[in-house]
Amino acid sequence: MDVSFIIVLFAIGIVGSLISGMVGIGGAIINFPLLLYVPPALGFAGFSVQEVSAITAIQVFSATLSGIFVYKKSGLINKTLVINMGSAIIVGSFIGGYGSNFVPDAMISIVYGILATIAAVMMFLPKKNVELNETKDLVFNKKLAASFALIIGIASGIVGAAGAFITVPVMLVILKIPTRIAIASSLAITFISSIGSTAGKLMGGHMLLVPAIVIVIASTFASPLGAIISKRLHTKTLQLILSLLICITVFKIWFNIFL
């Protein structure tokens, strides 16, 4: 693997992880298509879908862990929400992550497209306008949250995405969680989810060492920076950024599936 290829991978990791910290996602919704399509477009050897999903899983793990440290003292991470959804999502993500080794590449792309489509639709549905500054006042349906987390974990584990790009819309639209609390708590939930999906990918033997290390280094720098930027942006701006990212991904994934 030459230096130019490493630079490309590092740049991809920076982009995905910066956005990860900004909008509370793991970065997979950005890195999955970038890792899959950019290297071949620049003349480098391409990764298989299985390899991309494995690299993405470790990137999500490192990016969310880095982002959590920035939000830790903000008071925006709701521990009850994280424990409730995190415990369910890690079980689902491990099942999905290991089970993906028996799923054809084409089906992995379809699952990813379906998840992104659902998330895109949800981002344009009405959301709760009240923004709490303290997580102690937060009330949500715990059984509903755990049920959705389990389903998201299984589906996202298949594509190595940790599910944050659909977890945030679920929290905003269905559970009525305020935007900033949803973003901060989602990073913690996604980190927990990534433990299961990363373990499943490692057991499957698709993890490529050098690309994974490059992505992890990029994530360590970029995700905290994204979290700092997020604190300075209006909640409507954050929602708009996430909506646009999801819509672009939906178009790209389905375009490549059918053409």
C-alpha cells in the first residue's frame, strides 16, 4: 500500500469523523460510500463490500469514543437513555455483525439503502421543538426505545454502520428527544453498538489492518473537532446537515444498486 493511497484513506477518515462529531453519528453513512467508490475512482484497488463494512465498523468505534470525551462534561449525554438503548443495540449489532459474514455483498448494500431511506423520510417528519439544556428533565418510552435499538442494532451490524444515522432520527421523531441531547447521547449509544459490530467483523476475518489503523488515527483527531463545532451551531442547522447527508447517501446507494 503506497503513501498516496494512505493519504486518500486518511482524508476519508477525517471527513467521516468530523461529521460524526458534529451530528452524533458514527460516520459510516459518509465513510461507507467513500471507501467503496473513491479509491477505484482514483485508480487504486477497490475494497469489497465486506472489507468496507469491517473498516467502517472500527472507524465508528474510534470516532464515537473520541467524540464522547468532548460531550462528557456538557451534561447532554443522558445516561438512562444510553443504557436503555445501548444494551439493546449492542446485542443486535453483534448478531448483525457476525451474521453479515453469511450475507451476500449485494444484500448488504440493499440493507444499507433501506436503512438510509427510512432515516431520510424520518428526518423530514415533524420534530419536538422544545430544547432541554438538562438531561435530568428528559422523559421517554423505555420499552419503545429498547425495541427500536435492538432492530437498529441487527440491521446496522450487517453493514458495519453502528446505526447512528437512523438512531438519531428515531430519537428525534419517535422518542421526541431534543436535538442536542439526541446528538450527544447518540455518540455514546453508537460507541456501545460499535463494540458489537466491530467484534462481529473481527470474528469474520474481513478486517484489513493498515486501512483500519489509518482510519482510526484520522478519527481520533477529527471527531472531537466536529463535536466542538456542533456546540456552536443552531439545532436546525444540525438537523439540516444530517438530512442532506442521509438524502445524498440514499441516492448514491440506490443508484449503484440498480445501475
